[in-house]
Amino acid sequence: MIGLVLTILELRQLIAQRKMEMMMSIVPWFKMDNKEISDSVSLVMTTEYKDYDDFVIKFGDPFSASGPVPRAFQNVSGFWEGLGLLYRKRIVDRTLVKEFYNFAVPFEWEKMKPIVLGMRERYHEPGLYDEFEYLAGELIKKGGT
């Protein structure tokens, strides 16, 4: 009986691992190297704008513009969106995510929030980047697990 329980637990772990590997292979933001994501975060965090409209005037639409700032915005928001989904589905170790990103995600969410809220309104998509927002909220909570 103990062997059966251990086998079931091991199979559940293998299934979770396969799900994460599948996500990692199909989501483009998980294929970025450390330099690319670091450069994107740096650019997003040092970019000055008042709100969504100011961002669009200065840099173009975050979805369709191909300049470095919109591309960096897409990289960062897409990466955190993917990690937020994995976090919410409990596919990644929540304790590790909390320990690694407990400051970065909420800080970056606050910087990017005006753009995301503007995009939600502009495109009538209230759930746009909701996993990013969820992840930031979870990491702000005491414990985050």
C-alpha cells in the first residue's frame, strides 16, 4: 500500500514537471536568456511616462509598436504573466518564487500597472495580464504561499 501511494505521488510530480517543461518550450518569454530579460527589465524600469496615453505618445502602442520600449514591456509583462500562471496552477515551487521574486514582481507591477490598466480599457480586455497582477498580489501578501 505504501508503495502504491509513493508511486502515485511520484507520478503526480512527473506530470507537474512535464506541464512546466511544456510551458517552458512553447512560451516565448521563457526562452529569453538572462541578458535579454535583464535588459528588458532595466529599460522598462527606467522609462518615464505618466500613464498609458503618455506611454503611447512617447513610445507607441505596447502591443503593436516595434521599438525597444514596447518590446521590453512585452518581454517583461509576458514573462511575469507566464510565471504567474505557473504559480497560480501550483506548477512551480511557490516558496522559491517567493524567495527569488518577492520584491521584483510587485515593484515591476507597480511601474507597469498604468500601462496594463490603460491596455485593458483600450482593448476591452479586463483580464489582460491578470496572472502578472495575481503574482504581484500574492508576493505582497505575508508569506506568499
